[in-house]
Amino acid sequence: MRIATWNVNSLKQRLPRFLPWLDERRPDVVCLQETKLPDDALAELLGDELAGRGYQLAAHGEVAWNGVAILSRVGLDEVVAGLPGAPGFPHPEARAVAATCGGIRVHSVYVPNGRVPDSDHYRYKLAWLAALRDVVAAGPAAAVVCGDVNIAPTDDDVFDPDAYVGQTHVTPRERAALAELQAVGLHDVVRDRWPGRRVFSYWDYRAGMFHQDLGMRIDLILAGDPVAARVQAAWIDRQARKGKGPSDHAPVIVDLDEAPDGDIGPMVPPPSNPVTKRGAKKLPQA
């Protein structure tokens, strides 16, 4: 089984990229974030295309913002839209959908950004993560949490820790909240396959960040013990971040039971001379 997650940053805009990618990579389960479409509009946009490829669809969206979905061709049962017990800002947002696919409980999540450390939105992010932890802790163990968690787990997951001082995504409280989620029995399967390596999933559109490999790893697949034991490959599809009209995120892909593209996937290397000197580059918004 191949499971993928991708923050597409507007599915309507990304459609010319998304459908060819779906045909090339042929994932069995796809978790999407930032679809930015209400459910009826998403079904109208993709329904026939997905049905022709054998996918069922579960979506939880809203107009213009947020939005998550699960596509599956290995079954789609016990669908839950939204995150039980989660706070709103001030109202619940379309940030989570779950379903059972091929015997695995799949959670597609788009964690709040947090905006500014210690802001109301930052506290909302922490409370939302606590609600997600409680849902996952309730079982089953055969589960995956897939999506844009808006947290770089460690300093190894950003191009330069100095560039992120005073920013969200790297603060101790956010990382502690993510660690508490993982402590219910979830493995960061990409990092397990790539210990200590420079591997990112997000690059800002501005300032040539992708071409200099100035990125972050904030898109994760976290797997419970029964699923992690089946992992044969875990990789980030950098190829999907190249070319015309990409999302600012790349898909993350995990292969269970077999590895058709090799045990670490068809990894696209970063630039031959990426910027690695600490302090050499600042964030575009800094």
C-alpha cells in the first residue's frame, strides 16, 4: 500500500499538476490539505476524475481557506469530518478528516499555523494539537496521522535554526506538543529512514528558496507501531515541487509491504550547491 500526503495550497489551482502526479505515483491513499474548497465544489471538480481512477473521496472543506480530504482506492469507511473536542478560532475550521482505509485509520490534518508565538492563534494551535493527541490515543494502534503539522520537529528540520529565531514552527512549546502526539505511539517514518539528513517538504515561494534548498520539514506521516513495522520506503517527492505552478509543499510518500521505487524512493537531490552556512540567509518575511 502506498500512502501519500500533500498540502496542495488550492486544489483548483493545482489540478493541472495533481492529476498527472496521481497517475505517475499511483498512491492507494492520498491525504490532502489546503484544498480551499467546500465539499460540493471539490466533488464537482474531482468526482469524475477520481471515480475513473478507482478512488473514493472523503472531504471536509470550506470556502477559500483550509480544507482537507482523503482519497482511497482500498476502502473508505467510518468517515469522521472534523476533530472531536477541538477548539475553534472562534468557530471550528475544516482542518481534519479521518477514515479507515485498507484496515488503517487514516487522519488527514492541517494543523493551525500559530502565526506569532504566544498569540491567541498560537494558543489555539497548541489546544488543537492536544485534541488531536486525544483522538489518536483513543485508538486504534493501526493508524497514520498525515499532513501539514506546521512544526519542524527538530533543528535538523530547518535549513538554518538561526533564521527562525522568534518565529513559530520551531518554538519549544510547539515541539513539545508534537512530541506529546508522537508519544501515544507514533513514528516519524521519514526521519526514521533519513536520520540526520537534510530533507525538507516546504519551501517559501519567495526569494528562490526552493532553488537554494532553504526549506523546512513540516509535512509528516506519523505511523502507529503496526503500520510502522510495515514501512519499506519513506520519502519526499521533490520532483512535484519543480516546474510550473507547483504548491509550496512537496508530497510525502510512504510504501508499506513493498518498495516499488526502492527503499528510499526516487529521491530528487537538492541543488548541487545548496546554502548551508548558518546566518547566510534570512526568511523572506523577516
